[in-house]
Amino acid sequence: MGSTEWKDDWNTLIVRTDRGAKMIDQAVKARALKTKPLPDERINLLRNAVLGKKKRVLNAVFTEKKAREYLVLSEVEKKWIANAKPARGVKK
């Protein structure tokens, strides 16, 4: 979870699996969590933020010799990350 600077009093939660969706549904039903959809115009901003964070983390990992032993990426994956472009419709 984190903020995408959309609403001061809300965090952004990305559900990536069916298991995660079930957990969120249970929390909503138990009134432990309130949800509302992220507006469509915020989706590309979120994608770009995620890509930027991944690039920063991977850059840090590859500059630390020890960390390289734990994270192995193929040359294809490294090239994809290096050349990844921002989502359409979002200015840098």
C-alpha cells in the first residue's frame, strides 16, 4: 500500500491475486476496510510510479555486490527494464 498523492486520507492498494481479492472482500465485509476505485486517469500515473520504483530498486541492487548474489536477472530482463517506457498519456 502507498499513496499516489490522489487523496490525502487514502492509500493505494493493488490487489494482484485471487487470494488477495478474497482477503480484501472479507475485510470490507467485516467493516475493517473501506475501498473505492482509483479513477481511470490515475492508472497510468500509478504504473509509471511502480516502474520508477522498480528501476531505482534494481539499480541499487546491482550497485551492491552482495545483493547481486540474491537477485538474478537474465540479460533480456535487464534490457527490458533499462528500456521500459512510461505509460501512454503521462508526461514526465
